[in-house]
Amino acid sequence: MPQQRIKTLIGELHDMYGDDQPSEAQRRLLDDVERHIHPAGAKAPPDPAMLETMELLIEDMEEEHPRTSAVLREIMITLKNIGV
């Protein structure tokens, strides 16, 4: 179930960085991801800008935060696989 997997991965990020203050871009991105999680079959317009933003954030974080980047990449792949 991709929706549950995404929620689990977002939970992992909160566990890893729950006490850290996210940047404005990180907060917007997580808000966008959470807004796009919906039951299968529910209509939601695809937002390619969100995935592009996510790819850029992953690239920026990859060297300094490889584990976070890996989790974000998995979220992005799951979102793409479910048609977001």
C-alpha cells in the first residue's frame, strides 16, 4: 500500500529530525507531499512542480544528509509510481 509507505517514510524523517528546525523549503515540500497523499481512486491534479522541487531538494541534501536524501528519494519514487 503506497499511501501507508509514504506516511511511514515521512514518520522516519520526523523521527530523524523532529527536534531540528526545517528550512522553509523543506517545510513546504513536506506539506506538499502530505497534501498529495490520498486514497487510491480519489481525484487530485498532478503537480509536476512538487516532484521537481523534491528532486532539487534531494540533490542539495545528498552530500550532507545522505540518509535523508535516500528517504526522500524513496518517497518521490513511490509518489511517481502511484501517479502523482
